[in-house]
Amino acid sequence: MRRTTEIQPEGFRDLRKHLLDARGIRCPFFEEVVVAFCRAYPVKKMVPSDRLQTNCICTREGFDDCPLFREVMARLESARGAAEEIKEPGASGSGSPAG
């Protein structure tokens, strides 16, 4: 009895031979696609540009309604405020002693 991995239909064998013989030609299954993703989202999920929906909140002017966008902006504002407090030495209310 032959193992199933050894059994190849004639058409598949011909295709395999043709693909292996085609030197200098890239894989016919390789496809280049322009994708988009949200840099703020913790997982980079690539969305092909032809699959983006016109009603997607990320691709229209109302993107500031996105909860993730708001969260990231709030973190940036908080970090900016903390950095400004560190840079301003007189911000704590202690000034130079009067002479």
C-alpha cells in the first residue's frame, strides 16, 4: 500500500514540475498588496486597502470619535503635562529667597 504523500495526481505533478523549472520567476502565489493598519492598536492587523470600507471611522474626517484615538491622545496630553512640570523648576511655588 502506498502512502498518500507519495500519490500525486498527474496534473499536480506537471504543475509542480513547471513551477520548479521556472527559474528566475517569483512564486506565482506571492502577491503584493497595499495595506493599512492602526499604529495605536496593540496588535498590527493589516487590512488590504481594497477592503477598507468607506464608512470606516478611521478613513473619514470623524476619526476623533474613535475611542482608541481619544485614549492615545489623552495619554499624550498627560505625558506632555508631566514633562512640562519637570522642566519648570519654579512651578512648585518655591522661589528664590528674598535678600
